[in-house]
Amino acid sequence: MIRLQNVSKIYKPNTGALSNVSLHIKAGEFVSIVGQSGSGKTTFAKLLFAEERPTKGEVIIGDWDISRIRQSEIPILRRQIGIVFQDYKLLPRKTVEENVAFALEVAGAGPSRIKKIVPQVLKIVGLSDKLGRYPRQLSGGEQQRVSIARSLVHTPKILVADEPTGNLDTIHSMEIIELLKRINEYGTTVVLVSHDRDIVNALKKRVITLHDGEIASDIERGKYMI
Amino acid sequence: MSFFLSALRIIRFAFQNFFRNFWLSVITMSVFVLTLITVNALIFINVLGSATVQSVQEKVEVSIYFEPDTSDDIVKSAQGYLLGLSQVRNVTFVSAEDALVAFKEHHQNDAVILDSLEEIDGNPFGSALVISAWSPDDFTFILEAIETPEYQRYIKKKDFTDYEAVISKIQNLSDRIRIGGLVLAGFFILIAILIIFNTIRVATYVHRDEIGIMKLVGANDWFVRGPFLLEAIMYSAASTAIMVGIVFLSMRWLEPWVSTYFGGIDFSAQQFFLDNALLIFGSQFLVLSVLGLFTTMFAIRRYLRV
């Protein structure tokens, strides 16, 4: 599903973020990417949805080598991958319903499809009663659930969550992780970038540890080991 | 289908942005309106200046006085000849009798002059022609043209010399107003462009995070740009409409004052703006829109690299 081959990323002028990383994530897996600040976790996530491009090596999603993806192809890639961010990245002047619908609208989905899917995904995340609220009227946990709902509208094969619990308290964090687990159970490959020891240990899933841009360990049913 | 669907959505988002960022829209439009008012004030001052100069120019007349014994037929023949010149706007015939009556009326309270006139016993005045030209520049030509062998010997006096300095001053003032107006207009237009450029850049900067989010959820560049471009046109249209209202209200208020202050000028600023509405306001809307579109494209470019 996701394959990285000898991937290195160097930011200008000369800051190495990833160094010769190779890994393979199979379809349906739930993988946690852990590591200290500056270990390359976020760069790794950004490579998966082409916010960054590798300086060297190949990033392959399905059969698509996105290492040298053209600017015009990036929206097509992003409509196939669900992305969840630490800061939610919701459009502040759109309601919950509009934020979720926006991801479908940019892809040219028809009104009937939008009318059908948006309530469905908002029901999955438990926000059916807050369609007309603006992000500022929601708690952090609710905003993150909107972000997850938005990432689900295209029924993505891959969901990349970059520190989704970074701004949340423990209770809300666990709610979000439960949601991600449920999404994974439906068959979506989940890549969770996190530095939350408790969450990663509670998951009992594959853990890839990055250290100074290199893979320090890659363990099935692993633990946070830094 | 997909294209029209996207177009409709872009229009909807533009309207949403416009009204949901109400205060940003108000501030942006205020800057636009103030800029346009400055430009229109400049147009008004220029047009008023030109109208004043033109009015004074139109009032300049040159008189040709004929010898007292010249027959009216000859003077009227000279009048016909002058009217045939393309530079001449009008020629009024003043008979010797009319000149005497006018002189007496003018000096009715001056007993010495009236007594002197009695002493002369008879009409010392000859007929005269009062000439107005399309342009003060033409007087020299007109007065030279009348000096044909046919009429020259009947002409007693031409009072052009008295007006020469005035005409020259007016011409000078008129040229200065025109050049000054152009320089000032150029200066203001440059400032206006910079202000609008910066206002749009600030408005786009405020939305930089949203632009990034749109890109991250799969929007292509045109889908992100579209509402911002449309918003720039909406700002331009709304600002032009507000400015048109302000201009006509101000003109209504200013007009009585202008006609009192510049008494006698045949000029209506309201009528001028009405007659040239499409050209003045249309071109301002067009320039504002093009500027807005160009600036938006330029300002948004860097935020699209996500």
C-alpha cells in the first residue's frame, strides 16, 4: 500500500530530516510512527500526501510513484488520502457541515452525493447534532472529529493522522484513537504520527521509531521505546 | 457539468467569503471607495477648472470700430465676411445710434461727459462689430483677416491690444491647469494603485491558512483562486456603486455653491458625471477590477504552494 525506498529529505540549505528510509506498510495496517521532536515524523507524514517531496528515493502509494508528482496531480492524490492534523485545519468561516462537504465539493461531487455522504460521516464521528456550528463553537475534541469526518468523505484507502491528539486532553485523545481504530477495522490503512507514549502503547499495533531521520526500530505490536 | 458545478460553487464561496468576512470586506471597500473619491474629486476639479477657463475665454470679445461716416451696408458686409471665417463664433453688429445710446446710458450720472457730448453736436460714434471667437488664439488671425483693401480704410480702431494680455494669461492658466491636472492625476493614480495592491495583499494574507487548508483537502489551484478573484470583482463593483452614490450626492450639494462662487459659468457637474457616467465610472470599475484580479493572482500565488 505504502512503500518508501531509500528516501532522504534535506531541507534547504542543508538540514537533513530523513535519511535513507525504506519501509513497507501493507493494506489495512495500523502503524504508529513515533520519535522525538525533530526525528522526521512530520516530514514522513508530509511525504505521503505530497506536501513535501523526497530529495532522494521513491515514495509509492499503491502503484503510484509520487516522488516527482506534478503540481496538477497533487489534488487528485489528496482526494484519495484522508489527512488529519494536530491543529485540525478546519475552515473557520464554514460550518461543520460545510467543512466536511468542502472536501467533496473540491472533487466535483454532485449535490445528491454530498447530501448523502456528509450526514453519514458526521454520524460516524458523533456530530450529527452540530452540523450548523462553526469550528470556534466546538471543543478541541469535536473539531478533531470534524477533521476526521472530512478525511473520510472519499472513503480513503489510507488515512494519515499527524499528531491528532497533540492538542487534546486524555479523554478526548482516547476518543479520537478509538475512532481511528474503528476506521482501521473497516479496512483503511492508518498511519498515526504521535509522540504520546500512552496512546501508542495502548494500541498494541506496529510501531516504527524514527531517530535523527533514520528508522531506529520497526516492531509488530511494538511499544514506545524512547 | 463538472465545470458548471465548480463555477457555481466558486460563486457561492465568493459570496460566503464576502459576507462572512464582513468587516474585512467593509475595510477593503472603504479603502477602494476613498481612493475612487480622490480620483473623482480630481476629475471634478479638472473639469471645473476647464469650464472656468472656457467660460472666461468665451467672454472675451474684440471690437472693431468703423469710421463714423461708414455706411451700415459696408459694416454689415464686413460682418458677413467675418461670419464666413471658421474661427469666428459670433459677430454682433452695433449701429452708431446704438453705440450712442449705450454710451449715454453708461454715463448717465456723469454730467461733464454728457455736456461734452452735447458740445460736439451730433453722433461721434461709428458702427462697430463685436467679435467672439472659438479660441482666443484665433483673434490675431481674425483681425488680420479683416484688413483687406475692401474694409481696411473704414476701420478706425481695433481694441485687441487691450485683450492680448488677458488672453495670453488665460491661455497660460488653461495650459497650466491641464498639465498640473495630468501630473496630479498620474500621481494619484500611482498612489491609488499602490493602496489597492496593498489592501488586496493584506486581505489575501488574512486568508493564507485557509488557502493552505483548501489545498490540503484536495482543492486545485483554480478552485482556491476562483472565490478570491470573484471577491475582488465584487469589492470593485460594490465600491464603484457606493462611490457613484457619494459623487452624485456631493455634486447635488456642491452645485449651488459652485454656481454661486463661479457665477455665470455654464457648467453642471451632475450633468457632466451623468453624461460621462459609463466612461468615468465604467473605466474606474474596469481598472479596479483588473487591478484587483492581477493583485489577487499575485498575492495568492505564494500561499498555493502547499
